Amino acid sequence: MATASSEFWNEKMTRLFHLYDVDKDGSITPVDFEILADKLSVIVGQGDSSKRENYASARKLLCEEIMRADANNDGKVTREEWLDFHRRLATELRNPGSHPELLEQLTRRINTTFSMLDLNRDGNIARDEWVKMCTFFGVDKNEADKSFTSIADGDKLQESKAKTLFYDYIKTDDPNHVSNCCLCFL
């Protein structure tokens, strides 16, 4: 990666880190996932017991997958651990083969993320689902709608396309790549 591109990639991975560091203590811990889950409960329909159970399982799996970046096993992921882990993921995505277990882990994380975004469980991310999640993470509603238009086919983002965008987000250091609109979902 070139220096300018590396700076962009580091910046976007750092922004992603800060989205998960909900309590803003400088590290990601399971507590951050509990806080995030409480805030997200309004969006995902926590009044429905089936949705609540599915979401709780997905949230637990997502927490486990992200906590794999905890290199020293102290129960928290620092920014440096986060960047190192995602650097290895990006390298594996660009040149598969040296760490296939990383791709398996990322695939579980992406599958879980998709299931959490597909609020109505129809196998697609609808425009309203995308906009709800984007605005939850602080993206302007009009920008969220505009980004959805750039990546979706009509009012639906198909599962395969969404997952490809998620993979691309991790590996690309191109500031103009369309996957950069996926910031808040990984």
C-alpha cells in the first residue's frame, strides 16, 4: 500500500474502531457490545421475542468475532490491536492463502452483520433498513439514502452484493471505492 492510501485505510479502520468503542474508553470490550445492543434495541424491534433472541445470538457472535483482535488476551481490543488485526485481514483478502482462518472468521462476522442489518429477514437490506442503521451511527439521512442508491438495485441490496461490499471495505485502500459507504456496518 502506498503511504497516502495507507493513511486513508488507517483512518477508516480507526473510525470503525471508534464506532465499536461505544463507551469511548480507548478499547473495545464486551461491555461496548452491551451498550450498543441497548441502543440498537429500539431499531430491531426488541419487543418481539423471536427477533430479540435472534438479535441476542447475532450480537454475541459479532462480539466474539471482533474480540479475536485481542492479541494479548486481556479482554479488550486496543486501537493498535484493531489496526494490526484488520491489516492482516486486508492482506489475506488481497492475497488469499497465508491465513485462511482469518477469512473464515471474517465470513462469520460479515454473515452476522448482514443478518443484523436485514431487519425484516427477507434476505435483502431494504433502503429503510440501511437508512435506519446509517442514521443510528450518525450518518446524515440524505447521505445514507444517496449511498444506498449508489450500491443497491432499486430499493433492495441483495445479500451477495452487500457481503462483497463488506469484504471490499476491509481490503480496499482506494478512497473512491463504493464500499467506503459501508463504514458503520462491520
